[in-house]
Amino acid sequence: MIYIFHFSIGIVSLFLKFFVIQIPKEVPHPDNNSPLDLSNPADIIIYIVIPIIFVALYFLSRKRKKNNN
């Protein structure tokens, strides 16, 4: 009985390894990523300028909300 249990666990693990647990091809993963290229203006705008604007707007809205109360 124990041997059948171990055999079934082996079959299930092989199934999971080869059919279910796969890295999708369309999604970036660590071995095909490249570092941020700061010579590209679009990267500078997307990764530096826009987050700074959002943080500044957040603090300005908090300040306005605090002054209104």
C-alpha cells in the first residue's frame, strides 16, 4: 500500500513538473531582462519623472486636505 502511495506521488510530481509548472514565454523573467537605459528619454519619463510627479501630487493633496480641516 505504501509503495502505491509513493508511486502515485511520483507520477503527480512528474505531471506538475512537465505540464503545469512552466514559465510563460510572453512574461519577462530574470534571465531575459535588461537594465534600465537612462539614455532613452521615454525611460526617464516613465521611471523617474512620472513617479516624482505622483509623489508630489500626493503630498500636495495631503497638505490641502489638512489645511481645509
